Amino acid sequence: MKIPIWLGQIALLLTFLGLWEIVASIEIISPVLLPRFSQTIISISGVVASGELNYHLLITMEELLSSFLIAAVFGIGAGFLIASTKLLRETLEPILLLLFAIPIAVVYPLIAVWFGLGVESKILFGSIYGFFPIATNTIAGVRSTNKSLMKMSKSMGASSTRIFTSIIFPSATPTLITGLRSGLNLAFIGIIFGEMFASLGGLGFLINSSSQVLDSAKVFGLIGIGLLVIVIANLAFNRLEIRSSRWRGEL
Amino acid sequence: MTEPAIELRNLKKSYPVGNDGTIEVVRDVSLRVGARELVSLLGPSGCGKSTILAIVAGLTSPTGGEVRVNGDRVEGPRPTEITIVFQEPNLLPWRRADQNVRYGLELRGADPKVMNGLVKKYLNLVGLQGFEKYYPSQLSGGMAQRVALARALALETSIVLLDEPFGALDENTRSILGDELLRIKSFTEKTMLFVTHSIEEALHLSDRVLILSARPARVKDDIRINLETPRTVELRWSPEFQEYKVRIWQSLKDELERDVPEPVANR
């Protein structure tokens, strides 16, 4: 009988958590630096019960969702616009890739000064982070369109709008979804960073304030929550990717 | 005399190369294709055959001369009169076979009921009943090209252009699809302009074979093929077929040799 892959993955996770528990309980490393897994669970349960997590997680989710939507709208829009003509693409694509390579974190202090410590600065920062992979993947998706399909479509009388909706957009979709996935992940990184650096609330703020009072169990627990958020989002994207490329399936 | 379905008058096409050079692909091609005729353009590869077809389809514009279809000058695609089948099936990979056949009809904005009827009719005609729900990735090369053929035929245009439609298929599949094409043509009364570089295929299918020169393309020879109909694959072993083959080969041979680059030392 074949063992399902997900079962192996869960076994791996459990082994990791078990090892963590054992290594931490023999206290080779000080419990202040490495709390036991069980302590982490107890600590995070307390944070959940008090409503503290709920409050901060909601802020982070609001920021994440807003940034993702803004990044998606502008990234997809800019991507299709830039890819639409050779001149725009050749001018702007290298600039876009260059900007993508810059550690965007360097501009966060400025954004925090301009937009304050509330959610706005985080939403803007997350959007900037998410924008680049979405835009560049949209351009790559358009470029992957088979030119012969466009020729075929044109010969059957398709307008440029119809060529876009019936050929270019569906061709670009799988790459575009990959871009959305990276965009969401990067926006999350940006938001957590922003919250840790300068803010009044959110998961990153909570991690930062807990680590300043050396509450390692809470920090580890919160990191776990952050991981959970991003894992769930990525699982959703997995399903979307499978659905959108079902036609690539084998016989 | 009745008006030809397709008429090319002094057609010329050259492309710019580099900053100020041009490459001449088609030089002064004139030809007529009568209604319900199947005419093959036969020539060495890269001689400009496909360019001629693309101009007739309205996908590229000529640099000189003109194309007339049913008397009208061609300025762009005319999807109600002309369809083109390419060497590659060019199926939309995210659409199932029947949705691919539907594609051209959707662009035309046909009534859904009419579309469904035409899709079914032409999928059956190319022998694909039972494969309606297959994605292109699940079809063999020959089957994919049948879908492409059905998609073109479903538009029910009077003219079908075929740009080496069976060129990417193996020899046997190619012969069978050739037979199918003749069978379909026999009761759909279509005018067909067929591009190929296979002498046998041209002979098997055509009423007339036009031999094109090496690039830049000119019409070198116009040979009427008076072979019995219906033509079958077996006809290829008949003496008449062989005679035609020799004649076409002799005409084509010089052009194939011209296509070979000259040795550097002779320049």
C-alpha cells in the first residue's frame, strides 16, 4: 500500500515538535531562549483566552487583506498594461525587476513618518511588497502566450479585446496565480516587519513586545500563529492552481 | 467566365531586415483559383508559400499587388468567407475539443443553439464523436488537427486555406487525413488553397498544382492534374500518378537546388 504524502508530512512535523520538546526539556539551552513546545501551547492558549490574540490578529488580517487586494489590483493592472506594448515592456520591465531586487524595508521608516503608526502605513508597505511579484508575473504570463493562437484568433475575426479575453488572459492565468501567491506571502512579510518596527498593534507588534520582556514561549507561539496564517493561505492557492490548470492534466 | 474565388494580382512582399535592408519573399505572384477548386502551392521550404497564404487570409498586408476574394479586395481577415488551418492545430489548451470547435462561432456571435448543432455536425464529420470532452493535451497530433479542421469547417466559409495542415504528422496519419479532406470537400463544395512541400500530397489532393520558385516566390509552373476521382491513397501506385510525379519533380528540382547555399569559395 502506498503511504499518502500528507501523512509523511504530518509525521515529519510531529517528529520536529517532539524533538523540540525533548531538546528543550533537557535544558541544554536555557528555557528563556528555548521554551518547551508544551509551554508554548499553554502560553498561546492564555493569549487566545484573554482576547489579546484576537485583537492583534484582526489588525494584521485587515492589513494583509487590504494590502493583498491593493497589490493585486495595481499589480495585475500594471502588468497587463506594461505587457500590452513592446515599448512599455522594454522600458518598464527592467526597472520593475530592479525595484523588486531592492530591499524595500529601507523605505519603511519614511512610510511610518508619512502615514503614522496605524494600519495605513502597514497597508501601504504590504501593498508595495506585494505589487512587484504580481506585476512581474503578470508580464511573464502575457509573454508566455502562444503567438500562433493569437494569429488563429485574428484570422477568425477576433477584435483585440476578444484576443485579450479569450487568449491572453487565460494563457497568463497560471503564472498570474503564482504571482498572487508570492504577492500575498511578501505582503505578509512586509506587514509583520512594519508592525515590529513601528506600530500600535498587530501580530508583529505583539511578537516584538513579548520578546522585549523575554517571554519566549509567547513569541514562539505567536510565530506559530503567523506560520499558520500563511500556510492556510498557501493551501488555498494550491487548490486554485490545481483548478486553473486542470487542462494540463495527463491522459 | 465566372469570377475566380481567389485572385492574386502581381503580389509582392518584402520584409525589412536590419536598418536599411529588405528581404524579398514574394516576387510578382499572380494566380487564380476557381470556385470549388483545390489548388496546391508546392515549393521548397522557406520559399514564401506560407506568406502568400497569410496575405490571402488577411493576416499580413502585401507590399505590392492585391488579393481579391469573390471579387473584393482583401484588406484584413474575412471570417465569413475565409478560414485558415495552420500546420500547428493551435487549439486553446484550456478548452475541451467541442469548446475549441465552438471558438470561431463564439467570435462570430452565433446563436447558442445553432452553435451546438454546428459543433456536433463538424466534430462528427471529422470522426471525433466520443472525444468532445477531451482536452487538447489528451489528444494525439492527428486528432488535434481534426479538431482544428472541424473548427475551421464549422464557420462554413466558402474558402478554406490550408497551410501545411498535415505537415507535423506522420506519413500514414497524413495520408488518412488527406483522404478525409477530399471526402469532406466532395460534399461541402469548398474552394481550397493548400500549401505543402510534399509532391505526393499535392498530387493526391489537388485539381491543380502550382510550382513556386525558391525565394523570392514566383509561379513557375501550373499543372492541371487529371487523375480519376474519387482519389484514394492507392492511386499513388498507379502509372499516371508516377508520370505526374516525375514531371513535378523535374520542375521542382532546379528550385530545390537553388535553395542550397553556394559554397563560399565560389563567391
